Amino acid sequence: MSRVLLRLLPGAVLLAAAIIALRSPGLRAVVSPLVPAYPLAVLGGGILLGWRFDRSRLVLSLLVLLLTERALLIPAPAGDAAGEVPRVVAALIALLLPLDLAALSWLPERGLWAAGGRISLVLLALQIGFVALLCQPLFLPLSATLDILLARPAWLVLPVPALLAFALALVVLTVRAVALSAALEGGAVWALIAAWLALAVGGGLDASVYLATGGLILVLSLIETWHGMAYGDELTGLPARRALNEALTRLHGTYAVAMVDIDHFKRFNDQHGHDVGDQLLRMIGTRLGDVGGGGRAFRYGGEEFAVLFPGKDAEEAVEHLETLRRSIEATPFTVRGPGRPPTRPQPVPAARGRRHIAVTVSIGVAGSEGSDYAPEDIVHAADQALYRAKHAGRNRVRT
């Protein structure tokens, strides 16, 4: 849950900043001259970025927000309130926008011109055409009928069908954000909330700022996703070797580096298959992520991991690594069956035919001891200590 909240935090900060800027007279006077360029720069630039890297979900979501922002600038015909878009157009947008954002969250990321992307573009074009036809004199009877069906009660900010659509979309996007814990899913939640704020104010400067901020959250979510792909290990959830290399360059003074290797992992893979091997790597990665002493774990490559202990010497790190080694040794690895459910059932069924396998790790540790050795030399020394631990019989820690 903490990881989900961390994913949601940047969007919350950006949207809160937009609300504060619009509610503060001084800040509002500052941002007002920037509003005409803000939506086009963010939403248009984001569409170009997504198109360049063939990210269909981002392109289509930003396109929906941009079209909404442009549509809210449509002048009202005679009979509507001055400065407002036609009521039926605003009501249809309020109904379609949340449904579009929720549907796009399920779109497989296979490129804009794949089957799913093309279908989405066609459906979006049909929606645009339908809304445009309602503004034509020939379709005034249909427009009047829809206006009655989508009428907004005086005590609500949006028509009831639109509120139901927003509620449904919020549930869908929130469930996906919690289940996937991905930056783009969290960004979609805040983009939906920003869209609701834009439609609730009915148009104008505030609506443009909210929609553009929702788009900015989506763009930053994509950048965060790219960062995670570059610096994180998808299998274990730990930072990857590139992140380790950058962390090493920031270390100075006293610190320790530990290299951790799963014993007999190649034999384990040969006997149980690579899928089970991946399960074991995830389990070890989870244990390493909980190592004490302020240690930070990284996936180094294959069955090897690294742990950094800033501010601690090798002897201090050994204490925490011994605790980790004994914990892994004392907990047998349970091979998951092919029919195992994705979530833990309640109550847990009795174990029948499950295989429990003893797993151990070997660990090598080296410390800087305040010397001026390069971090690469400390890693090399820890690697040599790891080899000594393996040659000494494995399942032990060596410095």
C-alpha cells in the first residue's frame, strides 16, 4: 500500500498546486496570461511525445483531454448562458470523458496503429462527429431531447448520468492503480479527478488549467515509468544494476558493500524450470529488501544481488547480513503449483503435495573503512569475499 501511495503522491501535489494557484488572487493573476499556451503546450507536446515513442494510451488519453479543453471553449448559442458551452455538449462531454479514460486504461500498450489503437481512434472520431452534429441547426430536435435527458438538477454540479460515469471510472482506475501499482495507473486517477474539476467549473480559465494539469500528470507518469524501466528490475522489484552504479558514485567516507549469491541456483533452475527459478529470485529479492542496518538491496544480475550499507563498516554490516542469511536458511522455499490462485485464499487450504526446498545464500562483504579506494574496488573486494564463502562450503558470510 505504501508503494501505491508513493505512486499517487506526485499527481496529488501537482493537482493541489493548480487548485491553490486558481484560488489565490495573486497567483491567479500570474498564471492567467499563461493559460492559453499551457493546455496546448502540455497536451499537444505530450501527444507528440507519446506518438514519437508509440505510447497509444498516453496519446489517446491526452487527445481526449485536449478535445475536451477545446470543446469547452465552444460559444453557446442563443438561449444558453453567456460564456458557457451549449448545455447538451457539456453534458455529453461529462458523460463520455470518464468512460473514455476508464476504457483507455484497459488498452494494451501495443502501439497506436495496432488493432486496439485504431479501434479507439475510430470510436473517438465517432464521438467527435456526434457532438459536432448536435451543434448544427438540423439536429436541434435531437439536441433538445438529449438536453432534457441529461438535464442537471440545480443542486448538482453535473448531470446524474455523468456523476455515475465518473464514479464508475474512479472505481475502475483506483482498482487498477492499487492492483498494478504503476505510475501511469496512478496518473490516470488524478487525470480523471482533474477532468471532474474542469467540468464542475463549467469552462473558462479554470477548466483549461485543470485539464492541462491532468495531462501533465499523465506525461510525468510516463517519464516515471521510463525511469523505473531503466533503473528498476521488473522481476524482483529491486533497483537494477544501473541504479547500483549511480548509488556507488554518491558514496563516500565509511560504507560497506555486500555481494549475495543464491547457492546452487543453476542446478535449481535445471531441476525445477525457469519459472520456479523466477519465483525463487522474487522471494530472495523480497528478503533482501527487508535487510536491516539501513542496507539497500539491488539486483546485480542473474542470481546475484548487491547490498549497500552507507555509514557502516564491514563488521557492522556482517551482523545484519548474518541475520538475513539465517532467516533465508530457516525458511524453506515452497514451489507454487500451476493452479495456485493469484491472491492468498482465506482460509488457507491444507498443504497437499507441495514441495518444500531448502535455500541458502552465500555473502561476501567489503568495507571502505574510510579509505580513498574507488567504489569499483570495494565491489571487487566483496566479490572476492563471495568466492571465498562459496569455496568454504557456501551458506556463510565472508569479509
